[in-house]
Amino acid sequence: MTLKNKNLVTNYSSAKFSWLKSGGNISHLYKVHNQVELNKLFSQNCINAKSFLVIGNLSNTLIKDDGFNGIGIKLLGDFTDVKINSDHMLVGAAVLDNYFSKFCYQKSIAGYEFLYTIPGSIGGNIFMNAGCYNQEIKDKLISVIYYDINHNKIFEKNINDLNFDYRKGFQKNNSIILYGKFKISYKDQDHIKSLMQEYDIIRKETQPQKVNCCGSIFKNPKNQSAWKLIKSSIDESFYDGPVKLSKTHSNFFENDPNISANSISSFISKIQKRVKEKHNILLEKELIIID
Ligand SMILES: Cc1cc2nc3c(=O)[nH]c(=O)nc-3n(C[C@H](O)[C@H](O)[C@H](O)COP(=O)(O)OP(=O)(O)OC[C@H]3O[C@@H](n4cnc5c(N)ncnc54)[C@H](O)[C@@H]3O)c2cc1C
């Protein structure tokens, strides 16, 4: 039995759906709603690590202009559910952060207020070990449930057996994150709401709003702030043009819609070069760039 054509989108435009409003096409994107469809997809296609790409909410991904010529996978359906059990929550990889944070508030579940302000999905969060305001997804995770394409099987790994680090989460080759099992602790709704509001205010005060961007471009080097290193290395010309640094936050850029992905990538390299020349530090990209 093969996966139906309705699951397939050809020439899926990442520019249309990404936060950057820029990026090449994915030649074949499969929308996968449940584990049965996942099994069908992998049994009918010969897929290896280089030929598949899972996308979440495309808030941290830039696909170069030539596009991705392989199998793209977008999880939907069952993977958008949150189930509350006695000692954990089972959260689908396609659940959006903002939705999940509000869901937790409604159920008086504390600890997920920081996700209110991150525009990704749970799968993307687990991949990146996303975080802000001194909290990271790894602090909340119990285990990751993933599909291993080599074995055509689903596995579960406890967080204690995974080496999550700053902006480095579950980046296992040949794997698709399906669910995260998350901790539960209950608190007063007013407390949860006030934290969500506090984080929202900080975000609005310190980061550009309503612009095309990917959040932080670079990871902070140990004991250093990427934005300070950038600010002290560049000249005014970096704050001007179709892709430019944000005046509110120098580790953010803002770009015109539909600007070429390659020009964004070159802009990033130019910043890296300036920082290297000035401080002898090579900034590591937080943004995932797909060649
Ligand atoms: C305005 C703005 C603010 C931001 N603020 C923050 C912040 O405060 N903290 C922070 O950490 N990040 C921040 N980000 C970056 C981004 O939101 C996070 O990295 C988020 O975790 C990405 O989730 P996503 O679903 O959009 O992932 P995508 O961009 O779609 O994918 C990111 C990576 O994860 C992989 N991936 C996604 N889903 C799966 C899956 N199910 N299985 C396997 N691999 C998968 C993709 O292949 C890709 O390599 C910000 C971005 C923006 C635009």
C-alpha cells in the first residue's frame, strides 16, 4: 500500500511558510499524520540521511536558493496532540510552542511559560534544545520518542542518556522526533499567567517585532554575548539594505521578503568574518542553513 498523493506537495515553497519569508523549494514534501503513514512513506521510498529533511515551523531554518531535492517531512495530525497522563504529558512534535504554553496555562501546569514567546514547534525545540529566560527544553523533558529510519522502528530515549547542551538537542542522524514526554507540576494560574506576560514584555522590549527574522543568528560563545561581539566589530553599513542587522538587537537580522536565501547566507558569513578579524572568535550559527 502506498502513501496517497494528497500527502505529497511538490515544489513546496519554504519562502512562503518560513519566518524569514525566504528560501528555496523542497522538491517533495510529505505530510505525515500518523505512524501508519510514516511506515508507508519509509517502506515505499529508499530514504537515507542526506535525502530527507524534517521541517517544524521553519522559524530557525533557511533553505538555500537551489532548494532541497529530496524528501521533506512535515508532521501533522496525531503529532499535533497533547495528552495529559498522571506523571507526564505526551506532546506531539508538531505542537506549536505558543499553543502548548497556553494549553498548560489552561490546565494550571507550570514551567512552560517561556515557550509562550518562542515561535517554533516541540520537534524543533527538542532538536535545538530551545530556551530563553534561563530555561531550556531539556529541563522539562523526561524522554524523546523518535522514529529511526534505519531500523523502521520507534524508540524512546531518556533525557539522562542524551547529551543536550546549549542549543544542541536531539540531533541524531536518521531520526524523526515524534513526541516528547514532559514533566508535570501544577501551580496557581495567576502565577503562570503573570510569568507569560512578563516574558512577553521583555521580548517586545528587547527584540525586533513583526519583521522577517530567525531569532538569534549566532550562539553565544562561552561567557560572551554574540550581540556585543557583533556590535563592536561592524560598521553602520550593516544596519542598512535588504538584509540588515536589527538596531534593537545586533544578533538579529531583518530581511525583505523573498530576498534570496544565498544573500542572507552571505550576509551571515560577512558578520562572522568581521567578528573573527576583530576578536579572533568564530561565531557558531544558531540558524540551520540547508545547502
Ligand atoms: C522571532 C524569533 C524568536 C526566537 N526566539 C528564540 C528563543 O528565545 N530561544 C530559542 O531557542 N530559539 C528561538 N528562536 C528560534 C526557533 O524558534 C527555535 O530554534 C525553535 O526551536 C525552532 O523550531 P521550528 O519548529 O521552527 O524548527 P524548524 O526551523 O522547522 O527546524 C529547526 C531544525 O529542527 C529540525 N526538526 C524540526 N522538527 C523536527 C522533528 N520532528 N524531527 C527531527 N528534526 C526536526 C529541522 O530539520 C531543523 O534542522 C526564535 C526564532 C524567531 C523567528
